[in-house]
Amino acid sequence: MLDRLSPQAPDALLALIRLHAADAREDKIDLGVGVYRTEDGATPVFAAIKAAEQALLDSQTSKSYLGPEGDMGFVNALMPYIFGAGDPTMGGRISGMQTPGGTGAVRLALALAQKAGAKRIHMGVPSWPNHAQILADLGMELVPFDHANHDGTANLDAVLAAINGAADDEAVLLHACCHNPTGIDYTADQWAAIAEAFAASGTFPIIDSAYQGLGHGMEEDAAGMRSVLAAVPEAFVAYSCDKNFGQYRDRVGAFYVMARESSALDTAFSNANALARAAWSMPPDHGGAAVRIILRDPDMTAQWQDELDTMRARMREVRDALAAAGTAGRVDLTPLGTQNGLFSMLPITKDEVATLREEHGIYMAASGRINIAGLTQANLPKFIAALGAVAV
């Protein structure tokens, strides 16, 4: 049996982690791993999460299974932050379920779209690598369009062409904010045009919201997605708490369906629950329960929001410093100041990425994607100088 398997290429990011760990240079810089880091290089547990976990420890009376829908208290507590405080269910047309991280939510969204008849997914590239991997595993066709212009702005014409040209058995997958890996988001005017295109074409939107709060704020980062949802009758939303609650290893996510009418939600979730049951049976409880506790306690909520504000402000300071540097060699760093979130991409070659790693101890993905949070006021001068020396 096993001799029928073909070896798979090793995960490039995991290989990069091992190379960085083995590097003895004290001034090495890790820009590869996609987690937030403080100015001291730590990836801390939020104090609000610690407090919620203590409350959970004190109050939890059972470790019995959750159902496939997960902790609905968690799912519902998130909804005002995702969809707006007024009527987050849009008159009972939106409901959701818990998933193992945002990855589980994306997987469930694409699998349910496939079960509903979708065969092809239009997606802006470059994108998060797992989007394409999930589509390939499901046997769905990826139809790429260019997400980014060469000047570091979003390619609105391409996304509008994808939406307007999609067939009945196709959907369009968009990032809600803080685009991974480019950091290039749509402006408010561009989101308005995107929403209008979805409404006029009838194309089905799937929105991946993995970084809400890391761009300009929780409300600001949801505005574009909300404009689309207000314009269309149906949509899927995949959501992650891994970044904005710092719960990477706890795998905390949710999947939401917006239907034309509330009566359609029962059928949608009977199918979603069956897909989830076959994939992971039940979602993990701990991380979602901690989020639920935070969002039900005003003091904990305020504490979490303060910590998120601090995280966002630090990344904005790094981006402002990069933009102020102007150019490093042939690389124009000024667009990074207008981009958002953890990631941006440098227009450098794989050979230049290798030279930065080998000669300067600067580690990043071969694509040129960098994690902004890996840069600090202390190592920024070295990074800019090394980039200027290599990218000539």
C-alpha cells in the first residue's frame, strides 16, 4: 500500500523555520513565520485571553463533546463585530458554526460551495497558499486574476472582470482586509464598485476574513465586506480569531452563511454539519470558549481591544518607518506605508532572497513575502541596508 505513495515536496515555510533556528548569528531576522511579534520578538498570550482562560478553568464542568456546530455562544458573540451591531443576523438571514481555525472555515466554505454546484473559484493572486491547496484537494478549478498592480495598489479592473465574467457554476473568493501576502487592500470606493458588480452580476461571493482589526480597526476593517453583504442576497464568510485574539495554536474560527431567506439556513447548515462531521467531527472547544467569555464581559472586551490596538499601532509604526526610508536599492518601500496587516511582498528574486538569508541572516519566503511584525526599531536599519545592498 505505502509504496504507491509519491513523496511530497517539504513545506517551504517549515524548512525556513528550521534554517532560522539553526542560524547562530545573533542579529538574524525572521520575517517568514506569520505570527505577530512584539518589539522584543515575543508572540505573547493576550492578557484578556489569560483572564478568560482562568475564568474557563474555574467554571468549566465538563469536557464532553461539542456538536459539529461547536460553541454557538462563541459564534453568536462574534457576529456584531463581523456583521455590525445593529442587526448582525440581517433579519435572521445569517447564521454560523464553529470551525478549527480560519483554515477550517475556508475549507467548509469551498466544500459547501462545491456541494451547491460550484466548479470553479476565481481568486486574486498572489494569495494565501492554502487557498489553492484546498481547491486542489477538493478537485475544484482555480481561475486566477492579478490582485496587485506593480505600484503596490489593488487591481480593481481585474477583480471586476472576474466578478462580471463569472458563470453560474463559479464563485469569487476575496480577502476581507489585510490581504495575505501582499497587504494590498481595496479602498472604500473600490469596495463600493465591487459590491455593485456582485449585485449586478449575481456572482456568488466567498469572503475570507482572517485579520480583522489588524489594519485600521475592527469596524474599519469590516466595512468593505459589509458593503458587499448589503448588496447581495447570498454569501459565505470564513472567519479566524487566530490573529486578532493571538490564538494561533488553539485554531479558533467560524463559518457563516448569509441566505436569501432565513428558511434556507436549515438546509445550508444540515449540509455544512455533514461536511464538518466527515472532516473533523467536532471543533475544539477551548479557544472559542475563551473568546465567548471575553466578548460577554465588557471589561475583558475593553482589555482585548486595547491589546489589539497596541498590536496594530506597532505594525503601523514599522510600515511608516519603511515608507520613510524611501528606497532600498531598486526596491521602493513607500507603498508598504499604505498597505495593511502582517504581510507585504518585496519585488525581489528568489536568488536575492537566498542572498539575504545566507549573507545577512534575513529570513523570508522565497516569494518575497515579509512579516512586518518581524521588524523592530532595532533591526530596521540592518534590514534596509541589506536589502539595498542585495537588490541592486
